[in-house]
Amino acid sequence: MLLPALCVAMFGATVQAAQAAAVTYDIEPTHTYPSFEADHMGLSYWRGKLNKSAGTIVYDKATGAGSVEVQMDLASIDFGLDAMNNWATGKDFFNVEKNPTATFKGRFDGAKGGVPSQVVGELTLNGKTQPMTLTVHQLKCMPHPMHKRDFCGADASGSFNREAFGLSAGKDWGFKMDVNLRIQVEAVARP
């Protein structure tokens, strides 16, 4: 009696594993723009975005498990002011000649009904890597109307202290070091 029950349990686990398959999605660069806001001497917040990014998402819709990797091209920073863009990409701040990208890598966590509540990972910026967790505000998948493949979109945010990455410019002038990062992303399943 124990052997048949064990076989049924193993078969059930095999069927469940077959139904719960992770899919790899490529980030759609024309629909993905990581954005940020940073303090300006305690007077206001400067907001900007990164116009070029790439990466992959691996997502199992049944279990909510998966991972994210987003590479952000720092030369594409856009504050809406050319002088600020030039300063941020220059040697006094990001120094994109030396460190051209920032990368966020993480794994989905806290899934309910197949939708994760956060991405636990790490941010690499200015040659340094620090832990970072993003809160998932929404995640939705649907058939892409043109590509005829699965298509997912999400919005997630978190914050980090830029001084931990060796980026403390302006601190002596009263700039706060905390930066809010928001990643809005869309990605298409690989064929």
C-alpha cells in the first residue's frame, strides 16, 4: 500500500514540476526606462531616467519564482538638462569611461498567487556591489499583440545610499545621499 501511494506522490510531483516551468524573457529596451530621484541640497529632488537598458527576466508564473538582471547604460542618463547629464557622466561622478554600466541582479521572493512581492538582490554601481531589495508594485503577463509570444511588464522600486558606492559628490554642500530607484520594465518571452 505504501509503494502505490509513493508512486502517486512522485507522479503528482513530476506533473506539477512539468506544469511549473520558468520562461526566459528578454527586456524590451524601448519600453524599459529605469528612473531615479536624488536630493538637490535639500531644496528639491532631481529626477531622471536611463534611456538605454538591457537584460533578462526568468519567471515561473505558477510559483512566482525567478530572477532579474538589468544592465543600465550610464552614458544614457537623462535629467532633462544637458549640463547635468554631462556632469553626471563625467569623471567627477559616474565616470562612464571607467564604469559604463550599473547592474541590478536579484531573485523573486514573497510570491502570492504566482506574483512576487519583492526582488532581493544587489546593485553594482561605480565598481562596487551592495545588497538592494526592490518592492514589486505590479506584475502582469499577457500575449504580445505583435510578437505573438508571452509578454510581461512590472514596476518595482527601492532606494540606496549613493555614498556606499563611493559617489558622495555634493555631500559637503548638504546633498542627501539617498537615491530612489524605480524600474519599470517590459519583456518578451524568447521564441
